[in-house]
Amino acid sequence: MTSEIMGQKQKGALTNITKLALVGFIASLALAYVSTIWAVYMDSFVNSMALVGFISAFLTLVSFLSYFFFIPLIEKKDKPKIYYWSLLALALGYILFAINTKFYFFILIASFVAVITTLKETSFGIIIKDQSSKTKLSKNEGVVFTFINLAWVLGPLIAGHIASQFGIRLVFVLSALFIIMAFLLFRFFNTKDNNIKKKIDKDFIKNFFGFFKDKERRLAYFIGGGVSLWWVLIYLFVPLFIIRQGLSMSWIGYFLFAVAIPLVLFEYKFSKLASKKGFKKIFQTGFLIVAVFSFLCFFISNIYIILMLLVLASIGMAMLEPTTEAYFFDILEKKEELRYYGPYKTKIGVNDFIGKILASSLLIILPFRYIFLLFSLFMLIMFFLSSKTKNIIENNLK
């Protein structure tokens, strides 16, 4: 895979995409560091798995609203400038996390970071789309996601070791340094933005209902949201489960390291397959794999076997992460991208919110293992929804 990417780079086809992938890799290392210790960090304030879920759900609601409010900014302003200033603001947020000891300040800082992250994610996604042709979008998304997931392989190992040896707060400092590195590299590459609308869409309500009015957009929204749902289990509840089982912070790093390996190995291959054969079968197979492995976890009591099954479920996620993003862009008209990409990204917040609220409520009345049945049901619903998608073949697009 790597040789193929480099070969395309030498031809000039992926030069800009490869640059963006490198920036995404460094920025994602920082995010991977934080995500590894995030649940444990929140738990240090409240000492309750359910409360961690409810607090996290509140933050996703903040993020959800931000995506719609920022539509005019995304349409009117230079996306590269939005991206690199959001990187600097994110670095500031991580530093504040490192020095803060008060719960209420944590909520304020976390809300600020949630808002900034919406700007970062939306601007970066549109930049990737603008640097891609219709026929290469799925493959380019696969390249970028491969680099990003390589960061998610390395990040948890590094963060888990640092947190075990030196404490959680140093992880935030390291994350801030890597965000600054991504900022400097992105500035050096000097990416240009030619996708700016003169007439912007300021009406929050109109943008909200306009997005969900279209059946295909709704379907893409729910399918893409299924991916976000799964990562709620992996990055929020499983780390707390690991700690409650008496394992060290290092084991969180080992687990999240292993979870990302199938993504690195297979995402680019599945992205290429989707561009040649279409999206529908890829979606269905991916969600079914994840549903089955989550269902099996319910019947297992050995934590090590559970963690192994969750790692194997990432093969299904490798089919879904880059392809759901590409599918959404493929069903849009060019004029709709700036208006609707931000609302589409709220799939993360909405599904995070649903997953966290339902899982947290379940944990109040039932043992932890029932959470695997809940997420298996989520993935099964996505399996049936994906059967209604268009089987778009990008190689046939012009």
C-alpha cells in the first residue's frame, strides 16, 4: 500500500493529499494521546462511570450546536486559515487541561475545546475534498485515514506509558506540543482555498431543516453516525472497564494501539474497493462484522478475550471510516458542500450523545456486560439502514 501511495505521489496526483495526510498524522497523534486518558481524566473528577458518560454527552451537545452555528464562517472564510487557527486554540485548551484542578473549570475548558474541534474537523474535511477529484475522493480519503490511524496505533502506546510513569497531566502537555507541530507544518505547506461562497447561509433553522429534508443526506448521516457510535464504546467506556478490572493505564494504551492496527492495514484497500465496486456491500459487511463481535463479548467473562474480540471488530470499522465520508460527498452537488458538510459532521456529536446517554443510563441499572448488547443492536440497525444506500461507483463518475 505504501509503495502505491508513494508511486502516485511521484506522478503528482497525491502531492497535496499526502501533505494533508502528514499534517493529519501529527494532529491525530495529539488527539490519540488525549483520547487514551480522557475517560480516566474525567473519572478523576466524578469517580463514576455513568457520570463520565453523562458529562461527555453534554459536551457532544455543545459540539452539535457548534457545527450549525459555524456554517456561515465555513462558507465565507478561508478554510486553511480556520484550520491552523483552530489548531493553536486547541493547543491552548490542552495546556489549560494540564494545569486545571477544578471540576467547573474543566467543564468550561472542555466546552471550549469541543467548539474549537468542530472548526478543526469541518475545515480539514473540506480541504481534503477540495484537493480531490470525484473519481479519486474515496481513495484519497483512504490515504488520509490510513495516516491518521497510524497515529492512533502509536499514540495510545506512548500516552499509556507516559500516564503510567509520569501522570495524566504530562500527556496534555505533550498533546499541545504536537498540535503546535501540526500548525507549523500546515503553515509551511501553504495550502490555498478556492472554495469560498459569496452568498452565505446564515439561518440556523433553515440550515438544520434544509439538511435533513433530503432522504439521501439523512441516510448518509445515520450511516456515518454509526461509526461514531462504535468509538463511544471503544474510547470512553472500555478504558474505564479496563481500570475497573484492576489493570493499569498501560493496558489502555495496549488495547487502543491494537484497535487501530486493522484500520491502518485495511482502510486504504477497502476505500479502493469501494471506488471500484460501490459502497453498499462494504457498508453492510462492515456493520455486520462489528455487530457480531460486540454480541459475542456479552457472553465472555475473560477481559483479555473481550479486548481481543473488540480489536477484531476494527476490521469492520476499516470498511466504514473513510467510505462513509466519501459517500456523503458523492451524493452532494458541488454547491452544497460548504453548506452541508458542517451539519453532516454533527453525526459525531448526535451519535456520541445517543450512545453515551443510553449506555450511561443502562450502567445505572445493569452490569457492564450489557453494554455490549446495546452497541451490537446499534450496529445491527446500521446494517439494515445501509441496505438502502445507493451503490455509487466512483470510477464511473466524471
